[in-house]
Amino acid sequence: MRLTTVIPAYKSKYLPDLLIGLANQTVKPDRVIFSDDSPDRAFATGLANISASSPIARLNIEVIDGPRRGATANWRHLMNVWSGSTPLVHFLMDDDIIYPEFYERHLALHSGNVVNCSVSRRWTGLESGQPISLLPRPPEVANHSDRAFAIGPDFLFNSTIPVCNNWLGELSNCVMNVEAAQVLDKSTLAEISFEGLGDIGLFVSASLQKPIGYINEALGVFRMNPSQNTQNNNSPDLKRAHVAWVALALAGRRAGKLTQVQVSQSILRIHPVITHRFADLPDMQGYFDTIPGLVAGSPGAENDFLRWWHAYITVQ
């Protein structure tokens, strides 16, 4: 199956690692698109200087200008440029690393048309790329006898949202077909936006269509570095990522996959973290105004929260 790799590009110092990872794939992507969001077009310059004799030159690389309106705008820009031109797409973040069999393993799962989305296990690594830890998995996954298997919505919803734990990973260790990409592009479940948690929101939402294909092998590295949103409490992306757990819990209940008890469990798990990180930020006041009623189950509280939430993600 044909596949496009799309790269929301901003941190140019990791470009050599990106290119090595792509050039050494046992199965190469048919198309690689960099959306250069760097202030000085560093990616375009670096890619233009690649020697014609380099293995990297044999990759079908395109460079487009990014919108320069933040990370979310950049990946949406890439989504529009790809626009289903190949059956499969992979969002590779510019600071992450994929191992040589990444595409080979993922394409094998998609070959039977049983899944819309495949996810492989990943390492967390130092900025150097050295792996240091693996995401902990539920026992049912960790002890599974198969190297690759399907996971349905009931298990996915129950093992992630109530405990606010994305044990699957990010878009960099996921390959989607057109149907799953449409879910990501819409980023809503049961008419509630999960903007900010596009990865786990995609996984649980896509599982309602077809099971998620899970590859129980570590095929890449999520690289820790000082430029990540987790290092900046005032990052709009970071704030959305925290509050989106509440939105996903409400959406999961509307979809019939979570109970009210599980919704409360999710809110009580993420609320102390939100309070610790964002209590003094004026733009988060609407959250703190609406969450007590939501926790108490007050009439109209859900509508109040969602009215604030959908307005908040629109202006951020």
C-alpha cells in the first residue's frame, strides 16, 4: 500500500536524524512532505543541500511553507496538502525517531484492511535519541502472546480515559488510512471536540469504526527535549491537552462507552494537575468556574463547560 509521511517541521536541529530514519526504512514511504514552519526556512535550506549521491536523495521529498500559526495549524495544513493522495499517512513529528522496520510492520497490519489505524509501541528517549524507558502497558497488552493484534473500543476507552493515561503513544508511532485521518481532521467525538489530545482522541474514536491494530514492538523513540510544549505552562497546546481529558470523558459517555462514575473518575484525576499548572492563568478561569458544577452533576453544568471549552479552543 502506498504511504505518505508528513512532517510538521520546526526544530531543524533534528533534521539529520529524521532523514537517516527515513532513508534506512526497509519499506520506504512513497512521498515525504515537510511543512517548514521554522522562522528561517531552515528545513528547505538543509534539504536543498543534500548531495545527489546520498541515499536520502532517493526519497521523494517535497518541502512546503508552513502556516506559521502554531503546531495545530501546521499539521492541519499538512492534512490538506496530503488530502488522501495515498491510502495511508504517517504524521512524523520533527523530533521523533523511527526504527528501520517501522513502515514494514505497520503496512503489514494495514494489508488486510481490518484496521483503520495501527499503533506501535515506542521508547521515550533522551535528546540524544538514546532510549531510556518504555510506556507502561495494561497487563492484558503487556502479557499478550501475539506480536500484533486488534484492540476494540471497550478496552481502549476503559484503559485510557478514566485514568487519563495514554499508554499507546502519539501520532509519530501511528499510521492511519483515509478514514482514520478524517477522524483526526474532525477531532470530535459525539459532537465534542478533543482538540489538544488528537492522538488518544483519534485512537478511541477510530476504534468505534474498526479495531485498532497494535504492534507490540518498540519501533520508535519519543525524544525528550527543552523545546516541547510540556516545558511551557502557558502553551495553548499544553492547556488544551489537559482539559481535553474532561472533554473526552464526556464524549465517551455520550458514545455509550463510559459511565458517569468513570467520567467523574477522569475529572478527579486530571483536575489537580490542571490546578497545579494553570490556576493563575486568566484564560483558564472559565474552566475553574465551570468544573465544580460538572463534578457535582449540577443541571446545565455540562452545557456550561462545553460552551466554554468550544469557545476556548476556537480562540487559542
